[in-house]
Amino acid sequence: FEMSRGCPNDCTYCVNHAIKESLRGAGKYFRRKSPENTIKDIKFNKEKHKLERVVFCDDNFLLMPIGRLVEFAEAWKAEINLPYWINTVVETIKHDNLALLKETGCDGIGIGVEAGSEWFRKNILFRYVKNSRIIKTFKLIQEYGIRTTANIMIGFPGESVEDIFETIELVKRIGPDSFDISFVQP
């Protein structure tokens, strides 16, 4: 299920960047569903298909104001009350939204780490987050008892063996519960 479609960021490696460019002038690319409509859709499917768990496929689930997350959390607890998993980015993780996620049954968060080299992330991928912030964020999520998955990418044009080993070292330092490694494909 999804609460949003598209992404407002311009990360160079992401399909959203290319899709947004191809649709330039066609209207708003990043769109949100209301919590009410999302809950209605999930409730229908929960009853019809006996769902036991929900996976949100939003590229960045927490890219919403806290009021919207509170509205979602209240409706989720009242009408769905199932465990769920989300994707987000480091920059959106805060104590207040983690507390709401934990309270409502979020049991897994996938986070795009992409690469361990800060220089590579910043200058090639246009992801402006420091390794120290990534490490701190994973530790914070783990304090809430929520499972973490680090999403890693290797094989970028121009990526060196040293860059790949920086990624390996960062993954060791953040200690995710699991990680997904994707090989970059044009």
C-alpha cells in the first residue's frame, strides 16, 4: 500500500528523478493520499484477504507533517491494528515519529544508505547526509526496538574499490538487522 507516490528529492540514481524529468510540466509529481483514504483501502483489503501484515511501498513514508502522521496513527490503531513496514530516509527520523511508529505497530524500517563514502553520496548521488548521522539514526531506531534494513547500492560508474569498502565499513558500524544490496543498472 502507499500513502504517497513519487518523491520530491533529486537523487541522481533514482528512477523518480528520471520520471519527474519526463513528466515536467504535467502537474505535481509528488502526491499524497489522505490517511482516511489509505486506511479505507487497507481496511477493505484486510477484511477481504485476511491480511496479517502491511508493507508500505512509499519511497519516503515519513515525508509528511507530524499532524498527518498523528492522524494516520490514530486511524491505524482504531481500524487496522496490524504490524507494518515502511521505507524512509535518515533525514526524516525523529524521536516523536519513531514513538508513533512503535506505538502503532511499525516493526520494520528500510532506510536508503546507498553508499558509505560521504564524498560519493554528496557529489555523485546528491544525498547530503553524513555517516555520523546515519549511524546515530540507526542506533535511535534500534532503541525503539524497530527492525532496521539498510538499502545499499554498489557498482556505480566511477565507484572505486575503496568506495565499496567504505560502504562495507559503514554497514558494520550501523549494525542493521538486515541489508539489501542492489547492483546499479542504467
